[in-house]
Amino acid sequence: MSDSEAKEISGKEKDQKEEKERDSTKSPKKTPPGSAKGSSKGSAKGSARKPSSPKSGTITPKSPAPKLGRGTPQKGKKKEDSKAETPAPPEEENTGPPENVVPIFLASKTQAIYHCVCDEDVTKDNPFKIVTKEEILEDLHNRAAICDFHPFKDKIINYPGTELLLVYDYDFKYGQNFCIALTEEAKELLLNPPGQEGEGGEEGAQEEEDTTVYKYVPPESKEWISLGSEKDIKEESVAEMRRRLKVSVRRKRRLFGAPCEFKDRNVGDAKDGYIECTSYKDKTYDLKKIELDKGTQAIPWFQDSGTQTEWKYPRNANTQYYPREFSQKEQEDILNKKETVNFVESVGPRFELALQQNEIMDVFFIDWLHLGNADDTFGSKADNHLKEYQSFTDLQFSKEKKITCIQWHPTIKGVVAVAIAEKLSFDERIDNAAKVIMTPSLILIWSFTDPIHPQLLLEAPDDIYSFQFSPSDPNIIAGGCQNGQLVLWDISAHADRLKQPRGGNRNKKATVLPGFEDPNALKTPIVRYCAVSSIENSHHQPITDLQWLPDHMEINRMGVPQENKSFQCCQIFTCATDNCVLVWDTRPPKGPQQQQQGTKEKQGPKNPMGVPDTFKHLDLTWKPMLRVHLHKSEPGGDHAPTKFSIAESQGERGALSKATEGGVPDKEASVTGGYYQTGKPGSGKEKRTLQSVKTHFYVGSEDGEIVYVDWMPQKDQDTGKIQTPKPDFYHTVHDGPVSTVQRSPFFKDVVLCVGGWNFTIWKEGLIIDKNNPNAAEMSGPILQSAPNPVRLTAGHWSPSRPGVFYISKVDGSVDVWDLLDKTHEPSITQSVSPVAITSIYPFAVSHKQHLLAVGDNAGTLHILEIPWSLRLSTPNELTGVANYIEREVKRRSFVVQRWDFRETEKRELEAEAKRKAGIAPNVILTDEEIEYRQKMEYQAYVEVETNFLRELGILKEDDPLPET
């Protein structure tokens, strides 16, 4: 608005005031023709308002600003037109905001930032708000295009002053909720509008009637300016992605409007007349119990109760009763009635039929328990071959290597781990030492959800030949190395990675912005070992077998089995071809060594290279707690173990019920195995001894021998030292190194051994008398297969069928043996791999799915699906296999008796032949004569020894020999 226009308007207002004064003097009671109230350029009523002091950036001018409303007031006609020549004031036009004043929309978040919340910080009466230029520039820098001041960024930057003015548009006169002054002139114009000066409060004294008539002006449509809100609306809206289903319902026209008739019916009359939605256990729900706080009251509860029975003095009482019977006359009357005769004649045939049916069939036979399994309907007897389910190979880590060991994850379904090693002999490893050292030794953990990339890589100091998950904590893994060291891993930090349902989406996050992705998110993590044994105290040959001790027992340094109160697996058995079986304890040592180690840990770095400190107390200082040395019964070397099997297994805790207090077993039990000691060991003061645990175990050697030995050390009668006793027996029944020694999951005392070109099945506990010269023959295998044309590499019992086991061979085929079907040849032979198979492991994923993991010499892991005929046991199969084993034991006992009989018969025939030929029979000496001969031989030996020492000058003539 220019200055000339403002002066013209002020002149017109002065003329109007003069006319009002003249009219008031003439007719003071009449309403003046025009009222200044409602004028947009300042009214008399508004000019009389006192200015208020601004607070917190809010400015209240001396007179109110022009009213920002949508409607334009239209003054009414005068009731009395005193002077027709007086012109009426012109109507105010909606010409838009003043120059350099721009409407702007401020969101609620922006209002909170600048403390200009509508109807709180700024109101209709106090619409002004001062905002510093520095605050707006900082908001533009932080929120960029999201900031509401972004459309006027250039004008705000070029603003000469330091403070900008915001005006609250209460009536949305200019289309937005605020207006901003972009120049100092516009700011001054809004704070001090023209026409404010010179106005007095003369008219405020007189009460005037408001005759303003407001006229509605419809809002004008403006061009849409996009600020990004349509994207939010599109994201929040629900769009139909799937195609709609079309349902056509038809009915005959004559049935429309027909009356309905409802009636009851039986559920079994219709096919789907009743559908039951029963609850079931969700097998995919996997939640590990971390900590449990539970209390148990171990004493009986005391309870007081009362009754309202009134006590009477005791007395003897009796009651006599007799059955109610019809009299003889009543019986005759009933029998002679026609109704009785008709009843007997009607039910007689049915009664006879019921009696006949009771004689023909058993009415108490429960058909439901003898119905066939639902799985029997699928497949046929011919469907008994192994189906290829999946295969795993890695071109980077397992190429040109062999698989040495396979282990399924105990708790997570579909996760399998394999150990890989170089296909080199000892001489080749020495020649290629540089290459072997630079090649990483790994254990690959695969998941069925991602057959291309392994889920985890476990790094080891050398090639792993055997490893096993801890039965009590599957996140702990123990492995045996090529150099004889024992290694421990802790994969607790990566357990969630193995539980992901889909491997491809495990690292994708919806919140990651484009351009900020993690380049290492899709890489397979490498887990470094957290503890390794001391190489001086480890095996001196590659560790060929490893087994965790069950969680309900532990053994002390004297080999005595004791109760494990923590129920956590803490001890490991390992064997190698260095003639030893070692027992390791994963718990921290007690005494000053632990304190010394604690001080070293405080000084050294904490958690280097991201390795968990679970077994930091064992790293490079781990020593075995018990050493079982496998001596031979006769001179000529020791046994070199490759595989072993102990009697106790995970989950069988029947030995705890027979435990006794104390650290060592009783004296009678220590005669057959173990060293008897009168005092209790220091580590077993508060632990019970497990009397029923067998300390004998089977060992397969490198020379094809099956050794049965006791791990409890005994006192040697010759030397007086405490050492491992000699084996109870050993048999050389295999013509190659033993590759499998495994106990049946259904029969604890039945052992399968595979080695060379044949396999054997043993029954534990067949020795009757150790002093019997034929004890070794009596303890032999109950089943020994014929030599196979191809060398056998591994074997494993079926987890679901007692009489079935699997044998792998060098030609890449797998034999399936069924003891109830054939014992002279395999039931099924199927080729799996073009190269030699190195390991085999069947696993029951669920009741309806069993998988067979097969590892070959090319580094490929084959997963085969076992058919229903090999996973479902036949009725009474367990009893049938038990009867077969019992028959074989009796057969072997009979064979041994026949051997003794034939040996006695042969000696008798030889004696009879000598007697007929005139040859004197052999003289049988008595015990006294034998003792005298031995004494004479010893005296002769002493005399020869004395002469020899005198010739050497060691012994003089007068010096006697030292007593032995």
C-alpha cells in the first residue's frame, strides 16, 4: 500500500467523523449512518486498546493489526439519510498480503522448534513472533528440504537483518496459518500499520450499534505445491496386491424365498460335518532357558483340619440283610405269562448269535492300537533306495580336500558341520609344508537354507580329524588336530545366525539407507578358537577320535566315576595313535596356578581379535588329567588306538540312582578294575561314586585289533607303580585300521566295529573267567562278516531301527545291512559318490524324515533321504534283534565248548597212540618237584652271574651279591 493511498483513506475517515458529530448533535438517540467498527484499516475501538509488553519473542503493537479474515464487512444502509450527498465508505477488496509478506505453513513440529505453537504461544490477539535468522539457517542445515522455510531459503539468506517477523493468520486469510516478512520495511509495516497515528479515543466513549453485515467470499483455488506428503500417504495406504477371488453362488429360482426347515443330524452322517481344531505344540518355537530361579520345599506340609462329627463312645454293632427275592408262586406266575414267553422267543436267536461271536473272535481286542501307521500307505516295498536330498560343497575352502568328520547340530534342525583336511600323506605334508601352513584349517557349518555359502567357518591351528558338539551346550565345540592338540570353540555369539529361517535374508535390514550398506554383511564369519591345549602335554600323533563324557558323571584323577552335580559336560576323551587315551577337563584348575593365571590375565589384553574368553584359563596351558596307556599283554609294542567307545551315553542317568557316598568304589569292585585306596581323593569329598558305571571300554587300533581295557589305574604287582592295567583281551579280527567303534542306540552292550575289508559285532560281558586260557576265544565277536572285495571306510547304526546299520566303502557306495533280513550280504547297495566315502552319519530330523549325511574324498557333503522302509521299525523288531543276539551268544558259547572238547579229545588220542607204540607217557611232576627244579635253575643262574661280574672286576672275591 503506497503512502498516497494511505493519506486518501485517512482523509475520508476524517470527513466521516465530522458527519457523525453533526448527526449526533442533531439526533443523538439515533444510530449513526456508518460505524467505524469492523473497518480493516483500524477502528476507534481498536485504537483505544492499550499496548502490551512483548514476552518471549511475542510483540503486541500499540494498536491491533488489520484483521485477517475471510469475510469482507459490508456496511448496511442508513435508517435516516440526513445528507444524501455524503458518500458511503468503499468496500475493502481482498487484494492479498502486503508486499514482501509471504504466507507460509508451519507444521506442528516446526511450531514447537520456534516456540510459536498456535493458540498457545501466538493467539488471535497476539499474532506476532520474532525469530532469529540464525535459528532458521541452523534448521535449514539440519532438516534440509524437510524444513518449512526451505522454499524461501534464498530470501532468508539475503535478509539484511538478524530477526524475522512471523504473523499468525488466525482466519487463514492468505491461505496459510502464518505469514513471514522478508524485508525490514514489511516487518515495520506489520508492526506499525498506517492510520494508527493521530487516532484518538473519542468515539470509544460512545456506545455504537454494530450494523456491519459480513459477506461470504468463497476461497480461491491455488496451484498444488508438493512438499513430499504424498509419499507418506502412499506408504501408509493399503493397496491390494493379490487378485480378488471370484465366487459364484447359484440356486434354483423356485428355491428363492422357500421356507427353511432345521433339524438335528448326526455328525458322522456328513463327510465334513465336524471339524476339530485342536491345539498342537509349535516345533519351530525355539527359546533357550537362560536362568531359572526356583524354590522347592523339601519338608512335608503341616495342616490342621477339623470336622463336625460328634464323638460317641465305641460299641460293637452289626447289620444283617438278605436279598429281595420273588417267592415260588411269584416266579411261576411270571414264567407262565405270555409276555415272558414272547420276550424269550424274540431275544433267543440274538443271544445265541452273541455267544457264537464271543467264541469266534476276541471282543476285548483293541483294534485302534493295532492299526497300521499312516506312513505305511506311502510308497511300497520296492521304494527302499536312498534319495538325493541336497549336497554341499565350497569351491574356495573344500575344493581338492577330503571330509574327515561329520556332526549334526544337536538342537537346530537342518544344520550340519563338516571338518576338511588336506589329502596328503606324512611325507607329502613335509614336502609341501609351506603350502600347508598358509592354507587355513577349517570346520564348515552348513544350513539347508543356504546350500551355496557356509553359515560359519571355525578356524583351527591344524587340520581337524574329529570334533563333536557339547551335548549340554551345543555352542561349545571340541576338535582334535593333526598335530595332536585339542581345540575348543565358542559360537554363542553366532547362535542366532544359525537359527535364521532363511539364510539369504539374514543380514538385510529395511532400515538401512541406500549407500550405507555394510560391505561385510554377507560375508561368512570366521570364528577363531578360544582355547588350545599345550603342545608338550598333548598327543604326539593326530587325534583320531573324540567324545564328550555324559553330563551326569565325571571321573577324578584316579579314574573313579563320580556324580556331576552341575549336569554340564566338562570332560573329554581323546585318542591318537601314540598308544594313549587322554582325559581332559574344561573347568579351571584349582590352587595357586589359577591365581597366577588370573594376575596374567589382568596384565594382558582383554578379548583379542574378538575371541570369547570362555576358556581363556585353558589356552596354551591345558593338560590332561588322566592318561590311559594301552600296553600289550606280551612284549612287542603297544596298541595304537584309532577309535573307542565308552559304555555311558548322554541322557541315560540310571547310574545316579545307584550312587554311593565316598570318593572310591568298594573293595570288591576295585579288584576287577580300578585302584583301591583307603583314603578319599581330595576332589571327590562331596561327590557320590557311581558304582554301576563300567570303567571298561572298547578300543580299535591301527593294526585292526579290538582291545577291551579298563581306564582306572591299578597298582602293578611287579613294579608297585600305579599305571593302566593290561587289557582284559584283544583280538586281531580286522585286516586294516579300525575306522568305527560304536555302540548300538538300542542295546548298550552291543558294539559295531568296522575296519579293513570286514566288520564285526561284539557283545560286551562274555568273559566268564579271566584265568581261563580260552577267555579270549570266549570274548570274540558274535558276528563277523566275510571279507568284502572293496575296503570299508566307516559304519553307523540306524537311529530308529535296532537291526539296521550303514557301511560306506572306498568305491563310493553305501551298504545297508538288516540283521533280521540277511546276515551274509547287505540288503541294499547304492552308489552315492564317484570317489571314496570317508565318513557317514544318519540323523533323525523328525519322525517322518531321516537324513543320511555322507562325506567323500572330494570335499562334497551329500545329504540322502532315508526311505520309510529303513526308518520305521517293524512290529516287535526290538525283541527280534534281542533274540538274535541271544542266540548268537549261545552259539558262540557252544562253539567254544566244542573247541575245548576237541582239544581234550585230541590229547587223549595222542596219548592212546603213544601207549600203543610203546612210548612212555609224559611224567606229570608235582608242585614240590616243580618248585625244587625252579630253585636249582635260579641257583645256577646266580652262580653264572657271579662269575661274570668277577671277570669284569666289578665284584671281588669276598663281596657277596646284593639281595634282590
